[in-house]
Amino acid sequence: MSDLTLSATLSNGVKMPYLGFGTFRIPPGDVTKNAVLEALKVGYRHIDTAKIYGNEQSVGEAIRESGINREEIFVTTKVWNTDQGYDSTLRAFDESLSKLGMDYVDLYLIHWPKDKNIETWKALEKLYKDGRVRAIGVSNFKIHHLEHLLQHAEIVPMVNQVECHPQFPQDDVLEYCKAHHIQLEAWGPLMQGQVFNKQVLIDLANKYNRTVAQIALRWQLQRGVVVIPKSTNPERIRENSQIFDFEISEEDMKVIATLKGERIGHDPDHITF
């Protein structure tokens, strides 16, 4: 097993690579296809997309063109807010599968907590039982969202993908998820580029002779969090993958923890889209 396929073991035994490639806000067509192809060439084996990104088809094309066996690549997509509900979620899944050009996905997530979460989760449970997804989970769920879902769920979510970065470490959510055997996954691990302005991270990058991004990603890895950085720059894509051959000291992990601040993205309690 190469470092890039170092994996978390989900509660059902499925292996999920700790390093994934995110495609949020990467335009569909050649831009997405070329970025995913580059990531796969470097060694990434985990690709994250979503219906709302509009690039599922391009992701699927890249995976097929890569020549890598489908079984070797962990693919995530998500059901969008307007598709929530039991029947509409099942339809949305079929549409995503068709766009991806696949007969299964490795992980299917509820994209945001909404009023119809329970019906939507029942649909995900059906997809899982039918063998059409290898794992199911949620995204952007706070503890109270998880607690409400668990009161009605037959299957505990295997993953919770949330905004998580040095400025917003989500320590409480991480501990809750660990206690319930839910794998935490970080979107926006590079703070949508804002990590590069943080002096603490700049200093540590100099100390370890690494990039600021590598420090931010390695910090997550050592906390047991899956990361999905995104880039369309081949050099950055490669650099972001080089996080398995060094270790941040416990002392410096505590230094990074002093960065606590605000979210960059939407608060899941106040979304209107």
C-alpha cells in the first residue's frame, strides 16, 4: 500500500483513503477532467464530488480515461438540498450514478442538514442495503443534527464531512464522531486559501521545510481526519499529496491549536439555499 492510499477503516470495514481530491467550484468539462486525471496520476485514490458541483460527469470521464480500475478509486457524491426526501433522493442518486457513468459509489452523503433528513436517510439506508453504495454518511452536521438523526436511524452514518481547518478545528464534533464510530472528513482544509496568510503556519512550514498547505493537511492527518484539498494546479496537486513522510511534533500540534477562530463557510443552522 502506498502512502497515498493510507486509509481510515469505516465502521462497516470499508477503507476510505485519508487523502482525497476535492472538486468543489472546479468547472465541469476539461478543467475538472484534467485536474482529476492529474490527481490520479500523482496517486490520489479518493475523489469527492456532488450533484450541486455540476461536474459529476467530468469526474466519471476522468476516472475512465485514467485506466485505473474503478475498484481502486473511492468515489463520493452527495444528494442536494432540493432533492431531499425519500423518493426524490432515490431519483437523485440514479441521476448522479448516470452522470458518473458508474454502477455504484463508495460514499453517498446528505449534503446539508434539512427538515427532510430522516426521510432522506431512510433512502440512503435502502441504497446501502441494496449494495448500490458501499458507505453512507452526512455532511455539515453539527452534534445536535447527528443526535436527532441517530434517534431515527437504523444505520449510524459512517462519515460526517464538515468544514474543518486550523482556524476552525471542530474539536467537539471530532470527539463526538470518534465516540460514535463516525469518520470525520474535512472540507475546506486549506481555508479556501486563507491558510497561506497565517503566520503560525508560515513559521511551522519554514521549521519543517514544508509548504503551508502540507502543514495544514498533515495536522488533520495526525488528528485522524480525512482531508479533501482541491486545486487545478498540477504542482499544488502534487505538493498537497506529500504529507505522509514527516510528522508534526506534539508541541507544534498545540501551537496550531491556538489558531481557533471563525468558520469561512455557511453555518449549517442558518442555511437558506
